Amino acid sequence: MTETRLKENPAQQPLRAAKNLRELIQPAIAGMLIDRFFRGDAESYFLFLEILDSAQTWTEAVELIDEEAIRREIHPSTLPAMKLKRLIKRKFGV
């Protein structure tokens, strides 16, 4: 007898982080983010990556990026903010 399995709907599955963000970020991008988003504050950059890594969903992570951008008086659609959002998409496979 052959067992038939129904495929699970991926949209209903919780997103799982593939890697931590440090593994996804190339050194040149990290430098740009530190310079332009974190205004040279590498400690804040690494702390924020830890916070982003703790986000459970892509939506939660994007909200964190937008909030951090506004707090730093950077528009959420600037290149550094968009780079972070693309990295989050890669991390969550969105």
C-alpha cells in the first residue's frame, strides 16, 4: 500500500531563520551599514543585528528596522535601510 501525503502549504508554516545575519552580510555591506545607518557606531550595529536575529518573523524584523531608522532620523526607504530589509528577506526566505 502506498502512503499518500498531502503537501503542506508553505504560507501556513512558521518562517525559520536560515542563518544569522552576520553570516549573510558581506564586509563591504557591513561597512556601509555602520557608516551610513549607524553613523560609525559599530557597537550599535552589532547589537542591532542581535536584536534582528531574535525576530520571529520577517514582518517583525522589518518593523524593527523601520523603528531604528526613524530613531536615527533616517528615512526607512534609504539605501542602508533597504539593504537591511533585503538581508532579512534572505534570512527568512521571503
